[in-house]
Amino acid sequence: MKRHLSVPSSLGAALALAAAVVVGQVASAQTPLNIEKAKITIAGTSNVHDYTATTADARVTRVQIAATAAGPEFWEEVQKPGGLEAFDLSIAADTLKSTKDGLDKNMYKALKTKEHAQITFSLKRMEGTAGDLKAIGTLQIAGVEREVTLPLKTVRKGSNLSVSGELDVLMTDYGIAPPKAMLGMVKADPKIKITFEVLLGVLTT
């Protein structure tokens, strides 16, 4: 008999944090952005086994880029303070996919996807310099909002921009108790790690 450990909305929380770097599916008319490639991985541990969940699905619902961000120095200007004036992102919680049978169903239940189908992130400000940035904003998961700081590493790759990073997240920060199974014999570590790399491009007309 297989034993399955439920790993709830911490995965969604991590995903939403990691997904804050995906600026690509909706953008301003002056600078339409495109996601060339994306990989987001959530990893955690328990006293029995490790687990992962992945997705590349995200939707930018609002973005506003400063007028100074144009021309050949576009990516450099976007990364300066004030270069990205507004950014809201939404993720369908049920796009999270794990590597363990039976995990997804328990995860969606913990995320309350019927009541809160979307995980959202709203940027407040960017700090740092090109190559070493922090995205500070509000993350909402299952109706709970928290301010988060997402460290970002950026590298120019030709005409594109690679954005990557990793972050540790606690389930308890979003009111989620670390899950247990087998009468408490199987226990999940409350900390999970998000790693991500997204390649962004600019659409041309």
C-alpha cells in the first residue's frame, strides 16, 4: 500500500512567490513582453520522503512600465527603481502538478481552490540594481495576504532577459499547519524551497 503525504498550500504560496518574476503574457502596448521559457520548481521534505511540484503557468493581469524604459537599453531601464511601475500577477492554483500520486487532490483541497481559484501577487516596488533585485509586494493565497520579498537574479541573454532565484517559505506564514499522515508518524517540514528561471523577451511588431 502506498502512503501519500499531503503537502498543502505552502506549494501554492511558494509558486506564487516564484511566479512573481514572470512578466510576459499581458503588458503595456508600448512594450509588450513575452515569456520565452519558464520553469518553476517547489521542493519540500518530510521524515519519510522528499516531494516536488512544478508549473510554468501564470497570467499578468496588469503591468505599467516607465516611459524611460525604451530603446536598446530597455531591459536595463526596466530593472532600475521605478522602471516597473505596476505589476499584478494571477496563477490558477490547480495548475500545480506534483510528482507523487494523490498529492495534487490534497493540495487543491488545502488551497481551497473552489473558493479561491487564483493565487495573486501585486508588486509594490523593486529594489536593488540590474542583476541583483528584490521584488516587494503582496501575495494572496486562499484568502490570506502577506507582504513578501522575492530576491531576483537577472542576466541578459542576447535580446532576452533571464530571471532566476530561490526562496525559502514557511507553510505557517499562510496559516497552514505542516501536514501529517499515518496517525502523525509521517510529518512534513514546514519549510519549502522555490527555485525558478524565466526567460523574458520583447515582442516586436
